[in-house]
Amino acid sequence: MKAVMSRPCLLYMTAGDREEALALARLLVGERLAACANVLGEATSVYRWEGAVQEEGEIVLVAKTVEDRVEDAARRVRETHSYDSPCIVSLPISGGDADFLSWIGEEARDAEEPEAQ
């Protein structure tokens, strides 16, 4: 019997620097919480924090995962992130290459789950 795959999604996150973003990417992929993560270039973030407008450079990190892994992925990011309240946003993937989306589901699965046949 073929296992039902959880819907694929993207996790959009930011980190204070490239090293932190790479560490988060390695953590998520290494623990099978994401199939892949892209560490993008620097972005300038303008935001309100503690009553004042702030402007800082950040690194954008995008991870490909499945809905069933989002909660665990977010928990692990919060446990290791340098920010008090890290940006972790889940965005559903509504379509794309079927083989690629299937690969996300296969790689971002709980290690205890049997592989799809």
C-alpha cells in the first residue's frame, strides 16, 4: 500500500548571518525536517521591535519540506536560533514538477516512516 504524502511547502526564514543560516540549513536537512534548503544573499529588513523601527542586514533561508514536518522544523529552528522571535513562515506549494515534489516528500519524512513504494 502506498503511503499518503503530506503536502509540500516552503519554510521562509531569516538569520542574522550566513553562518547561522548555513547551520540551520544543515540542521533541517540533516534531521530530515527538510529535503533541501537554500541560503540566499543578504536582505535588508526594516521592522518594528521593542517600540522602535529597526533596520538590519539578514540572510534569507528557504527550506523545502512537507506540512507534517513544519511544527518539528519550527521547534528545532527556535531551539537553535539566535533571535528571541525568529521569522519562520510556512507557505504551501500549490503546484510544480511532480517528481520534484515527490522527492521533497520522500526526503522530508520522519526517519521512522517507511519509504513510499
